[in-house]
Amino acid sequence: MDNNKKICGLYLRVSTEDQAREGFSLPEQKQRLEDFCKYKGYIIKDYYEDAGISAKTGNYRPEFERLKEDIKSKKINTIVAFKLDRITRSIYDWEELITFLDENAAYLDCANDEINTTTANGKMISRLLMSVSQNEIERTSERTKVGLSGAIKQGHIPHQAPLGYKHENKKLVIDYTTKDVVERIFKLYHDGLSYQKISTLFNKEEVLGKTNWRDSSITAILTNEIYKGDFVHGKRTKSPTYYENVVEPIVSKEMWEECQVQKKKNLKVIKEL
């Protein structure tokens, strides 16, 4: 391949959020990039489209990976994209890509950002734009967290309503048609019945018309902080956030805590058997 000729791969990407925010669909990107290549005298070798995929770090983009393989095999020597954030929004990923392009004598040209990695100045400008882009992502994340926190404190719980509750005007409120079932589960467990005995009893009685009550469903209810009026956001993450008194409780905090103590005692007995 003649390295003096720019043999291009047109990279097109749009996520649902991008299209809603910017309005640039894949066909629109494609048309603009074709016009850009015609103006620059670039030869278009192939098209690479990742639809509905974010450029966040860790997201697998099959067409972008195919594009990189074609660069390695010298089928193309230039990536043409609409904007830098079509490629990535991470400074770390961008530095990796610059290194990859350098190692393979390839380049990146962005139609809308006027970025060209063939020069030192072009690389410097790309790093500045990437820093601004990442800063905006981090600020947006902070604003989202603040907004979510405020909503949760107002009782807007971003989860499916658990048994005993229902969503009303986006707020989680007590469902009085099933509240008694939850209260009974806590009382039975507090009085000494195991998960298994409670689920067996409920199946026998066909509580709520169900015969598929399981130990796990009883456990999930007894360990859910929402029933004492609290909520844990990101419970399975490394940094969960605890919110107190965000909804009307079905059981007292004392009852809930005593059931957790009972749970630990039961586990200790099982381990000793």
C-alpha cells in the first residue's frame, strides 16, 4: 500500500444517548464523512459501524476491533471519524490508540473536530479535547448522582416496587393490599420460624394465590432495608450509598434489626451442626 495515499476506513458510531442529544444518525455521519473524504482526496476502503454502543472504557465494539485489525494488516492507513468522541471519551484509551497508530504508521482524521494525528500539534490538540471531554463526562456523572440522591430522599426509589409497596406518582408508597403479608413474615421469623417453614406454610395456605414461595423469597424480604424505611443504592457495588427514612416503613427498625440478629444466630447453629 502506498503510504502517501490515505486509504481510509470510515468509523461510524452512535449510541442511543448520543442520537437523542446530538441528532447525528449513522446515515448522516456517513454522508458527512464521504463528503469530507472527497474534499481531502482520501480513498474509502471500507465502512465500520457500531450502532447503539457507547464509547465507554470496557465496552466491546466489534467493528472498531475489525478496523484495528485492518490497520494491522495494512488494508487501510487512516481512520476517519465524525468527531473524536466517536472513537473514545477516555484519555487512557486515547493514549493507547495514539501508540497503536504510531506503531502501525496509521493516522486519524476527524471531520468535525479538525483533528489530524499526522502532526505533533494535531496530537496535542487531540489530548486537550480529550481532557475536556473526560471532564464533561465526570461532571455529568456528578450531576446525575446529585439528582438521583435528591430523588431517593424524596421517596423516588429507582427499583421495582417490592412486596408491600407500590409506585404512586413515582414515589414508593405502602400497598395496603399486601402490607399484612410482609408484616406476618417478619413476625413469624421473629417468633422463631425458619425461612423454610415460612415458605412451606405460605405455600400450604396459598398466600396471595401463590404456591411457589421459596426460602430465597422470604430471605430477600427479611434482609431488605426498605421495610424499615431505608434504602441502599448500589448494594452490590464496592461503594453503596445508604439512605435513611426515605419511605414509610412497614416494620419498626427494632423489629428489622432483631430479625437480622436472629438470622446470624440461625446461621451459627447451622454451621455447628
